[in-house]
Amino acid sequence: MVNRRLLGLGVCVGAMVLSAWGCGGSDGPTTPIDDTDNVDPRPGVDAGTGGDTDAGTDAGTDIDAGTDAGTDAGTDAGTDAGTDAGTDGGTDAGTVDPWPADPVTNYSDRYGIGRVKSVSVDLGKNIWVLDGDRIGVVRADTQKLVWVGGPVGQAAEGQPSSVICGGEAGRAYVGYYADDLGVDPEWPDIHTNFIVTAKPCEIPVNETTCFPFSPRRLQFYKQGDVDAVKLDASGQVVLEGHINQSRRANKDANGNPFIQTGPTVVDGVSLGIRNSNDHHFDEDRAMYSCTSVLRGPNKGDVFFGSNHGVTRIRGLTYNAHRHPVWFDARGSQYAGYTYGLGISPDGDVLIANEWNFGIVTPDTKLENWDDTTTAGINPQKVKSSYLPEVNSQETFDSWRGFQQTTDKKYYLGSKDLGLWEMTILSATNPFQKGTRVGADVPALGGINALASTNDGSLFIGTNTGGLYRLTPSKTVEKVADVRGNKVLQLVYDGSGTSGMLLVLTSEGLTVLRGH
């Protein structure tokens, strides 16, 4: 895994240097085109690189990765696409809480969940679980565990699953892994993430070579990404669809706003999640983390952290992507794998990757998620920063959790370097101030997850020592009665009257109430 991350060296230029979370294209106007056959007749022109790097051209130039010419103008500018309310399971948050009120309950034993790899909760209080190619849900109405009948979606194609996150009532999203794209032996000069979709060939921006259409490379779109599943009217888990519909705010050549959507299928292949500003660049391939928005104006949205950045999903529609980055002396850009994702008490999105972290207040419109330049949209409390007290910028900090407690303090957890309180010096500063917390507690040296709760606590999931709690008075204590020393995931639902903390360990799922 480390070797793959180290391969993520690349560039992104122009506007990207000024607004460090932009990616793979220009924010300028494009000419809308007709897309009635759901396939772009003219290629987009954003350059791109692979893995955890960004779309761009040679480092040090002044050109952005491209314009959006050739992407679809879309037809639904007046609505928020993808906010389908047609799922059948559960009800929205705020209804009667169906789950045990006991301070500690072993859900693996009580509901037959056993050991699983990922858990989540949706707005209807249904508890979703992921176990390899099996997707299950403990329904809020019956409190019975229901497994999908067999592998569906990406799992049926043999793709390995990674994480699950609940969305609207009765809906969840499953993330999958896919390898970063490298140099193609057949086309060694093509950008690693550029997929030719039009026949007979296409010319990427800032290049002169016409690269022939390749049915083999088109298959790369089938790898990784995200599926949506739901509870149907009979109470069974079924595949709802592969997430492949992008949505992005843009302006045409005359400055008129429109919604850029782009194709979803080319030659029978679903494009999955790819850059919203140009569908040719398949950069967000492996999903490493996700977080659900369970309260506030964006509730029901889900954010996925990938090998490249953070994608936002609403209903069956997405916008990709944005991320914290850093640049070396040659102008090459580094965007690490995003393992750490959090939602602050006020609804900010907290993003932490292998090197850097950032904080953004998301606009309520999905299509604006990747906008880094428009004043008043997605203000960034921290653009792209690191903690010099932990490491140099070039060295992995391996962040695995990023949370803000109710007293407005920020905390970052590293898989190798412990727990750190982060103090913001300024939004645009390349570094912020870090203060070690709990250095005298050996178990806190390796952290896999963090969760902030309504009572002001910070729960700390360690790799070998079980679950700990940083109390509101800032003392560290071990949490008893949680089985398993290796904490895999912490998921908190504070939308009800009694907080619900899901603690997934190597031994199963335990739920704590009342925090």
C-alpha cells in the first residue's frame, strides 16, 4: 500500500496553484453541446495524471489542465439532481429511536451481525454492514438483519469492497477498491488517467498526438467507485445503481450558467465516478473512507475519500472532486490517499490524507462542491496544511481521523504518530500548529479512527489498545466493555435525543449510547 501511495507524484498547474483544491480543469466557461445519446460527441480536454495526483500538464507551466469543452451542458439546472426520495426502508431521522437505550450493547451478538469490515447508519436509523461481497442491514422497523441475496453491482464483477455509508432513509453507498492507473505499454505517452471515449481518436489538451480509441482502456471505468443499494418495498436489500451521473455548475461561452452533467455510459460501459469537469479522467478509483451527513442542511449527503480526493454524493448523483495538496520545488503536486474524513458539529467537511488536511464549509448545492474560486461558495477554514511539529511536509503523517469537538478544538489521529490537537494559524497558511495529546498513553501511538460526540467527548479508536475517550475536561480514559483491541471504525449519529456511537472492532460491533 505504501508503494502505491509513493507512486502518486504528479502535477496540476494554473488555477490549481492558486486554489489548492481545484482539480483537472478550468472553472471558466464552456460551450454546451447536445448529448441526447448520452455520449459526448467531442472529447473533453482536461489533462490528467494517475493515482493520488491531479489532472494537469508539465509542472511549472501557466496553463490550467484544460477547459470543459466537450462536456455535457445538462438540462436540469433548476433542480438538485439525484435527491430521489423513492427508497422504501425506514423513516427520516428525528422519529422514535428504535435501538436499545443501554449505555453499552453488543450488536454483533444481539442482532447476529458477527464480524464485519464496515458499518454505518442512514437517516432512517437503519444500520448497514459490509462483509466482503455481502451487504446487510439491520432494519429499524423490524430490528432484523437482512443480507443481500448474493453479490451485486461491483461485487458481482469481482471488485473488492472497502467501506459503506448510509444516506437517505433506506439507502446506503458501498465503496470499492481499484488500482491506480500507471503507464500503459500500448500507449506509453498517454496520460495515465486519460480514457479515450470517442472514435476514431482524441487529442488531450496541450498535446498533439491523436490517441486511438481503446476498448481495453475503456474497461478501466468498470473498476472501483461506488454502488448505491436500498431497501425495497418488500424489505429486501437490492442494488439501486452504479453511481455514474456527475453534476457540476458551469457557465457557457456567453457567461450563462448551466449544469454540466456529461455522459454516464460509453459503448455500453458505465463511466462510474470520474472528474466532474471532464469525464475522460478516471482519477477517483479506490474508496478508502466515507462519512454520512446525518443532520443539518446537507443531511443525506455522503462524502467518499479516495486515492485522489473527496467526492460528494447526493441521491444517485455526484460531484468530483476536491482535496488538500502540496507542491514540491519543481511544482509537482501531491494529493495523498484520503483515509480521514469527518463532519464538524457545524457541518464543515474535515479532510485528512497521508500528508495534508483541510477544512471546507460545503455549499448546499451539490454541483458547487468542486468550486474553489467563487467567493462565498465552499469557504475554506484551512486550504491545505500540515503540522511541522509532527513531520516535514514531505514525510507521511498517515492521518486516519479528523474531528472537531463541541468546544471548537480540532484533533487529528495518525496510524503511527498519535493524537494531535490542531490550532488554525490562518486559512491559507501551509502549516498549522500541532500539540501532542496523550503521549503518555502508549495505546494512543497508533490510531485508526476518531469520533466527536454531543457531550464534548472525543472517542479514539486505537490499533492495539481498544477504545479510549478524551473527556470534555481533556483527560484520557480507557472505555471498558468494548470487545476487541483493534478498532476498525467509529461512526457517530448525534441527530437524536441520545447519541449513538457505533464502535466496530476486529471482534464485532458495539454501540455506546448517551454521549
